Amino acid sequence: MTITVKFFASLREQIGQSEIEIDSAETVAQAWAKACNNAPLPSHILMAINQEYVDKNAAVKNGDEIAFFPPVTGG
Amino acid sequence: MSIEITSKEFNPWNSLQAYEKNLVALHGKSGAVATFVGTMRDYNDGDSVQAMFLEHYPGMTEKYLQKISDTALKRWDILDTFIIHRVGEILPGETIVLVAVWAGHRAPAFEACRFLIEELKFQAPFWKRETLSNDNGVRWVEKNTN
């Protein structure tokens, strides 16, 4: 089982990687913990599964693309 | 409906004119077009800004803009929507975003245009990193203003 975890913008710079693969996770919060060595999940961070916004308790399945990123600032 | 993410500088008025030319079906039907154009400033938060880099989430950004355009077309009595957004390196004075909405009448055109730019600014995955003038370094913009 492989789950891809992506990071963007300032979060990517803090973590030092744009993408990490993990072997399993039940929820988005668990995927964060696995990818980030159990660092606490910052409260303002946004998250997505397969490019759709979700919350940290959303269920993850094999092959999913999970993304974590800071508040957006486009426009 | 059209959505475009581009790393090239664009003139919003030329883009609008070119897009409208192809809207043959709307000729005689569209009575109002509301547009929003966002331009890069050379200052932010009290500091002088020399350049900006706009990052996005390829795939999710397009999907999100598609979703809000679909929502606008369902929620208001409008005829068409058009969004262009820059990514990559941007300089002061250059256009960051164009949102345009065509409708029979002005009220739905204005309302849908406002909806699209607000949803884009607060939800679409784009991030700005500023390069400050006078070698004052780079910083990520933490939140959008109104």
C-alpha cells in the first residue's frame, strides 16, 4: 500500500520535501503523523485527499494523494 | 466556461476581447459583463515589494476553479464565466487574475463575479512569496486581505 503525501509553499520549505510516500494510514491526521515523525499537526493547515478539501479525520485509502498546505493567498 | 492558469504575462483586456470574439452564441443574449482584474502592487504590509512568486497545486487549482465556476453557473442566471490566473514569477504592475461573467442583466453578473473572486482568494490553492526591495529578503504572504 502506498500513499503519497504532498506539501506546498511555506510548509514544504519547513519540512524540506515536497513529497513523501508512506505505506499506510487510516486518516489524514495519521498520514501527517507518519510523514512528519509525529510532529503536531498545525491548526491552520489545510488538507486535501485526491485534490478535494477534507478535514483531518477523513478516511484514507490505498493510492490516495494527500496534500497539506498553509492558508491560500491567490488572486 | 474557461479556466486558464498561465506562467506568461497577459493583458486582461486583450484576453477578454479574444474570448468574447468566440462567444458567438451570446451575441444579442448578453446584456452585461462584469469583470475583476487583480494587479500586483509594489508594496505590501508597509514594505516595498520588488517581485513575487506564485505557487499553485497543479490539478487541484484547476479543479477548484472549475467547481466554483460550475456553482456560479447554477446559482445565478448567467451565461458564461472566464478566469485567468498567473503563476510563477510576477512583477509589480502585471496582472495576477482576471474574472469575467456574462449575463442578461447586471445584478447576476456583478454577484457571480464577486462570488468567484472571493472564493478564488480564500479557497483556491495559490500561495504568494514576496521578494522585498533593497535586499530585505523573501517572505510568504500569510493571509489575504479584503
